[in-house]
Amino acid sequence: MRVALEVWSSSYAEVEATCRLAEDLGVDGFYYGESPHGLNLDCWTTLGALARATERIRLGPVITNVLPSYRSLVLLAKQAATVQEISSGRVDLRTGVGAAVEFARPWWEPYGIHYPDYDTRLTELERALDVLPSLLAESDPAPPVTIAATGDRASRLAAEKADVWETSFCTPAEFAARNDVMTELVGGRPLVRSLEIDGFVAPTGAAAAELIDTVRTDRGASEDLDPILERALVGDPSEAVTRVAELEAVGVDQLVIALHDPHDREAIESVGEIVRLIGAASDEP
């Protein structure tokens, strides 16, 4: 089981410190958010800097956007190939249809970037996946492509084009159902299966309970946190590893963990302990 962190942040100093710590703790990947919003810096510039600041950890966007109103595919390919060169081949090129209109438009359209409907975004993604391989052909090696997909049409595209398929925020049973569909679609072609998941983890059970109380307070009484917690890694590392084992049993190859606070050192160290426990379990006869 591979483990990666998902980070959104506008402080490069904190992003680099978090990435370095994750690498030191044995975390496999570090994925940084992309949007024009002030929540984050420019994604590919940040990844290029992180490539120089690290040695082993894999790097990539949470989801890189392929809308032509934001950036040309030639520029995207040049950015990815450049970071691939700087990092000595540690890039994961992660993309997808993108978030739903009601969520994403407030992030994109204030900056003059039209965020189209699902059908248009899917068409642009299909076009990008037809073009990007030839644009990246000179990269050695070419970065593996992750496609985030849950709906039927996007899942068919992932089954055809992806090296890694990713789905998000589901229980083991829900992942198993989605994975059964993907297994039928992919028809025996090798495909890594990845799950994006919330993480509410802390060094001890008491600290984890305190974290949950804080999250409930932060999000307010109007948001039902229970369905989110049902689909998250929750608790101390030993508790969280129980859920990891359940997910691995239904076919998850990689977890991409979005922590409540991406720079919470104790939470990151807890993820590192989860990685250690996963490794120890795999070493058992």
C-alpha cells in the first residue's frame, strides 16, 4: 500500500517543510492543489521547487486542470516534463474532469476563467489525454497518468487511458463496488487503484478525539460530520491501520490522505507511523 499526502496551502515555507517531513517519515507521495484561488500558489512552480528540495518522494498535482481557458496543453506538458527532469523522474501527472460546477465556479470564475459543465470538461479531458502522450514522449521516463473518475463516462476513460485510477471518499464497501465496475471496464490491463480519503489522525486516541471535537466546532452544527468520518481515516495510527487493512483487502493500492490541517506536525507524524505499521505488516511471514 502506497501512502501520499494531499496539501492545499499558500505558504511555500510550510509546504516545503511538510513535504520534507513526509519524505523523512517514509510517505510515498506529495500532491499539491491547483487553482487560481488564493488558497494555493501556482501548482507546477511549487512542484518544481519541491523537486529540488527532496530526493525520493513522488510529486504531482492533486488534480491538474486541462481547460484551455486556463492553460494550453503544450504549456502543461512542458511544465510536467520540466518537473520530471528536475525531480529525476518522480512526477505523477494527475488529472480528471474536476469538481462539480456548484463547488468549482466560485474558485475559477472570479478570475475570468469560465468553468464549463461536465460534458464539456469531459470532452476537454478526452482531448488532453489524446494529445499529452505525444507531447511528453521526450520525457524519460514519461510520468504515469492518474485519472480521477467516479461517473460512468469518466471511469470508462480511466479504464482506457490511465496508469492509475482514483476515486474519492468512500467506505470499503463503496470502494469495492466501484472497483468491481473498474475491473470489468479495464479488462485485465494493469491499473493501480487509488483512493482519496480524509484523515483525522493523531498520536493517541485522546488526541484524535480532541481533534474530532475541534473539527465539529470548526464546521458548525449545520454540517453532519458523521458521513465524512465514516469514510475517513480516524483515530490513532493503530486504529487507522485497521481501516487501511480493510481498504487494502478490497483492492486499494494507494491512499491519498487529506488532513484537516495539512501542516499539523503531529498528524503528519501519525501518517508516518501508519506507513511504518503498513510496512511492518507486509514484512510479517
